[in-house]
Amino acid sequence: MNIALIGLPKSGKTTIFNALTGGSASTEKYAPPATEPNIGVVQVPDQRVTRLSELYKPKKTIYANIEYRDYPGIFHTQESNPDNALFSDIKATEGFVVVLRAFADEELDELYPVGDPLRQLLAFEEEMLLADLIVTERRLEKIELGYKRGVKTAAIMFEEKLLRAVCEELQAGKPLRGMNLNPEEEKALRGFRFFSQKPVLALINCAEEDHGSMGEIQRQIEEKGYAAEIIAGRFEEELSKLDSEEALLFMEDMGIGESIRERFTHYCYNMLGYISFFTVGEDEVRAWTIENGSNAVTAAGKIHSDLARGFIRAECFNYDVLMQHGSEKQLREKGLFRLEGKEYIVKDGDILFIRFNV
Ligand SMILES: Nc1nc2c(ncn2[C@@H]2O[C@H](COP(=O)(O)OP(=O)(O)OP(=O)(O)O)[C@@H](O)[C@H]2O)c(=O)[nH]1
Ligand SMILES: [Mg+2]
């Protein structure tokens, strides 16, 4: 899973990235925009994997992980140029955490006057729409040119019609993630990796002392249809440098129940609609990530394409049931070890054994 931290300049992206990854990337106030993203991979904290590992005592325990990619402040500074190398990099990520500056800083307000968090988010979205529109219009021009040269297949005509609809949507100021697409249309658009099609979480980055009073701003953003969360970025960065007991005390003071890594894990899974399933055994206990609503074959394919190709059935039980009954042996005896076919929809916390034949 990979997630982009993006937003207008100096919104605190790198500060949050450091807090998340334990890194120490530069957050120099007057530094010009970086040219490369900071990249950090973070293990997804999951008690269930830890418990399963205690139970099965495998040689290897593998947690899921999330790659965070912290981009320099884009748009405004670099124009919405779709040829910008960073753009294609950003587009390859699965979801965007858009960091909004809600901490007061007179110098930054003067250098980068970005307005209140909701304005920042809308401005950012507008830039995404514009970048998508440029890509769409370019493609349409190419198609037109092809028509003139006699290239007019059914597939291209289908694409043209779809892109016209996309254009209309964008020109009306509507992000593409709200468009109702059938699977065929979805497939036709996938290659474009449109910005405004990505799932977005708005992250309100405020000063420590304002952490409890950002509710109204959060509500305004949610009213516009976005998921929104609040974070005190610099405070979190400082926390990440403390040992965990000390950090816990400060978190309690602030009324924060979970570490930034745990919270971000929920944010990212929710934003992307992902769930976890597990494989267990003597060799390895491992967490896997799939889209909620995926069937057993898709889950098998996550593990290895052979498992999907030769899928026969999944033997399965859920983590919670395992914990209730204590051991796999108990589950077998009580008939709770289920056999599931291809169409079975995998649930969060399922433990799967794939039977296959290739
Ligand atoms: N007061 C306060 N300052 C912050 C907070 N987060 C970031 N800053 C300051 O804002 C400035 C920019 O922070 P960065 O984390 O580098 O921001 P950025 O979004 O990565 O900046 P660019 O990558 O250049 O767009 C630094 O001087 C930070 O110390 C915060 O939560 N509170
Ligand atoms: Mg930065």
C-alpha cells in the first residue's frame, strides 16, 4: 500500500512524515520546494498478527506495511503541468492525504498565503481538476487527429465518448471520484490515473493548543463530502522522538488514544476500503491487505498468482473465533473450520488456507 502526503507548500507534510516514520527529513521553513519525495515504509501495527505469531510460533512474522511518500508542496509553485515528473509519481500512489495548514505562522502566511483549511482543500482540488482536464483534452485532440487519419475503431469511439463525459464533469468542477462508472468505463480510464479519481483524506494540521478546537473546521470539510481528520503535526514529531512511556503521558494529556502510526493505519485502510486477512503456519504468519468486498480468489491471488489460477477452495476461520476457542484444533473439532468456494467474500480478520492445483 502506498500513500501520498501532498498539499500546498509548507502545510507540514514533512513534519508529519517524520512523525510517522521516525525520520528526520528537513523541515526548513525557507527551503525551496524539494525535487524528490521523501519515502518511508512503516509496519502496520496489528495486535492480531502478534497474537497469531505467539500461537503458531512461526519462523517468520510479516506485518503489512504502508509506504508513505512525502511530496514537496505542489501546484501553485510548479504550475499544473502534467509533464512534471513528480505528477506521474504522485499519480502512481493509491490514495492522497492532503495536509492543510491550520497552524498560525505569520511568515508562512505572508510567503504562501493559502487561506483557511477548507479554502486550501478546494484550491488543491481545483488544481487537480485542472491537471486532469489538461490530460483529457490532450487525449481527445489525439483521438480527433486519429479520426482524420482514418483510425476509428469501436474501442476508440467508446473512449472518446467517455472522455467527453469526463471533460464535462471536470469543467463543472466535479472530481472524477464522484462519477458513476461501469466496470468497462472504469477500465478504460484506469490508465490515466486521474488525480481527482483518487481517494482523499483531508488532514487538518494545527498547533498543539488548538487540537481540541478544530471540530468546526472538520465539520465544514466533511460537509463538502471529504473525510477529514485533525493532527497536531509538530507535536507528533516531537512525540516520535520520546520513548514510548513518556509519549503516552503526553498523548493522554491531549486526549489522543493511539499513536500516529495506528491512527494513520485506520485512516489509510478506511480511505482505500481495505481489510486484512492472514495466513498462518509453522513457516510464516503474515498479514495481507485486500479491498473490502474481494472474493477468495482475489485474496488467493494476493498471495501468489498460481493460487488464484489453480484455486480449488479456501479453508477458513476468523481470528475472533480462533481467539474465542483457543486453538485451530478446537475449531476443527467443533466444525468451525469452514470450507469456502471462489465466491466467498473475505472478511476482515479471516485466516485462509488456500487449496489449489496448477
Ligand atoms: N507551529 C507549527 N508549525 C509547524 C507545524 N507543522 C509544520 N510546521 C512548520 O512549518 C514549516 C514547514 O513544515 P514542513 O513540514 O517542512 O512543511 P511541508 O508541507 O513539508 O513543506 P514543503 O514540502 O516545502 O511544501 C516548518 O517551519 C515547520 O516547523 C505545526 O503543526 N505547528
Ligand atoms: Mg516537505
